[in-house]
Amino acid sequence: MAGAAEQKHNRNYSVHSRQPDFARQTAAQVLYAVYENQAYANLSIRQQLDDPRLSSLDRRFATALIYETLSRTYTIDWVIGQISDRPIDRLDPWVRVILRMGVWQLIWSRSIPQSAAIDQSVRLTYLFSGRSATGFVNAVLRKLTRQPVTIPPSDGPLQTGIKPELYGCLRKWYGEKEALALGAAFLRADTAVTVRINPLKTDQETLLRALSEQGIEAVPGRYCPEALSIQLNGQPIAQLSAYQDGWISVQNEAAMLVAYAARPQPDSLIIDLCAAPGGKICHLAEKLDNRAQFLAFDIHAGRLKLIADQAARLGLADSIQCFQANAVPLADQASDDCLINWTGQADLVLADVPCSGLGLLGRKPEIRLTMTYQRMREFEPLQAAILDRAAGLVKPGGVIIYSTCTINPAENIDQIKAFLNRWQGSFQLESLLDDLPPSLLEKTNLFEEARTGSIQLLPHRHATDGFFIARLRKERTTA
């Protein structure tokens, strides 16, 4: 992920510089926020890397250092345990962050000189933790260069950087071979950004030409004609004129498939129960050229603003209405439940429910640190309740699209089976064969799965985020 940026970045490295280089300093601050304050990596990167002192090359290097260190934290901590006489959890937090960065550079970097990795780590230690800790950091990292640590090839968690609790879940769900393949795919994070072309503003040919004129490399997506894969080379996407003018939105192809599965119809009522930040409902509005009534709901007022801002940027503000509402209101909130007004009226309800996010381990590596089996289980009753709420909103003959960004069967197909059992005779899964892009079905052999009405996308098989989609049709006459 980092190779070229590392090599170019270290051409200007000087051992005579007193301060650590600013890219590593920024990376350390982001990692500290994630490890110690449970910050989101992508949001912290956006905030910290929006600094004029950082060149495009600096941003690429710092981003790679952050994501790679987070992705391999479990393995890095094991390595530190082999070479340090101090337990990792007893170390000063800044020392812990800097050692993790240093170990990644020494073991996995393809082009960072060992001397640069160690010297810069010592300088970071002096800056953030003080002189007294510099000797320890220097000694630990130099020991690693003298006595390289071999990571056991048969140890799945260490090979994939996924802690045993989560890796054990992958192995239980998919078997050892598939678990290893999944873990390896999550480590091969693509540096390209997938965007969705807004057909109301431009077309692929015009956009490709405009990006090329700006020196931005872009190629068509794998499956969806509106998908484009672009190399930003450290440039924030919000600075692109194509983004500012509403020509594109950031969205993985897996999430784009929701709009295909939904098969939206003009002049219909479409409700998105968990709409923020608005990618899916905006995609539907683009597909229908605004020719429907779109209602976007979210529990958080601040996140509703994200939807409104995105809709305005894309030219969809007049057709998407935003409402603050809890998809599953508590007993004392019943009088404020505005969703009641649309009971049995929606042609289409999107239920893109809160989930464990295990399909995003490549792009959101902090999930590796925070997710536990118990936390996974806590999502299940909420998901079931949101599905039941969707069932009450959709009209006879209407459709519910249930989706998650996880690869946990209990949150995916098991939820659908339980829902169908609760609503016996009222809903049925409906084939997706006629709606998904043919290239997806042909290249990935999803025919049988799509025929059943649901698909589970996996990064090592489909080169997308891990993602689940199901289409449920409400019977026209129900008991």
C-alpha cells in the first residue's frame, strides 16, 4: 500500500534534522487518537492531514502508515512482546504508539531504511513522551533489527492481524481456508477510492476527461456502470472540482448494489430508515431523476445535516426530505414517532441497519480493536426491531431492502430467516437475478445466491467491501 510513497518520502530524510518529519508526527497523533480516545481513523485523518505543511506525498505516506499500523496492531503487539521485557499494556501510551509505528516500518515496509525508522521513532518519543523514554524505544527497535522475529505461518490471527476472538468467528462461519483468505484480503487495502457518477450532472466520458486534465488517474468500476475507481495520490477528494460540483460521491460498489436490488420505480414513496450519511437514498434519487418522494430518517440531527448537504451538492435537495426520528422508538417516545404517519404507505423501505461492520476491516481497521463477540450480539435485537418497523411501513406489494456492511451470518441471512418466521405468510424473499449487474453475476458466480433473494459479498471473492443485501416483497393480501 505504501511502497512508492515510502521510497519517495525517504529521499529527503536527513539524520541531521532535530524534529521528527511532519508526516510521521501527524501519523502518530492520529494513531494516538484512535488507540487512546477511540477516534475514527478516517475522520481523524481528514482533520489532521488537512494541514498545508503536508505535501501530497506526505499525506500518502502518513495515511499508509496509519492504516497499515492499525491493521496489524494485534501482530505488532505480539512482536513487541517477543523483544521487550515490559508488557505492552504497561507502556506509556505515546511509547506504545511509536513502537507500533516503528515495528511496522521495520518488518512490513518495503523501502523505509531501518536507520530512518529507528531514528525517527526516537525523535517522536522525545517529542511526545520525553527524553527518558528514548533509550527504551531505541533499544527495542534495534533489538528487532539484530534478532528478527518470525511470525508463525500457521497462526491465522498473527498472519492476518485479526485478534483471536474475531478470527475464531471467521473460522467458525467460513472455515480456516476462507478465514485466512478473508484476512489476507482485508490487509490488501486498495489505495484507490471508488466513486459513484451522478448522471444528473455528467457522464463517464466527460468525467474521465475532466479528471485526466487534472492529472487524476481513473478507471471504470468492476460491476456498476456509474462506478469509477480513482487514484487521489494524497489529495483530499473534497478538493476535487468534480466532487464540489456534485459530479461524484464516494461509495463502494457493494453499497451501490443496494439501488440495483431495490429496483426503484418513478412516482413511488421511498423511505430510508437509517439514512445518514445519505449515499443510498441519493443514489436512488439519481437513478430516478428525482421522480419519486424520498423520505430520509435518522436518529441524530447532526447526521441529518450530512444527508441534506449531500443532497444539495448533488442537485437532489428538492426531492429528498429529512426527518429526525428513531426507527425503533422507546415507550416514552411514542408521541413523537413521526414515522407512524407513513404506516403501510411506502412502496420501498431501505433498512441499512447498524451492524458490526466486519465487512469494512480493510477500510476501517479500528474495528479490529474495538469489536467483540458480545458487541456483535448486541446489534441483533436492534436489527430485528428495525426490520419489523420496516414491515409496518411498507404497503402490500411493496419491498424492503435489508442491508449490512458485515460478514456475520447472524446479522445477515439469520436475521432474514427469523424475520420471515415472525411474519409468516406476509413476506417472501424475491430473486435478484434480473436486477444485479450481469458482470457481477458472471464474474463471481453469484447466480444461485441471487436467485434466492439475498447475496453475501466477500472481499476475497468479489473485490468489494464485505456486504449483505436481501430483498423482501410484502404479499399483496396478508392475514
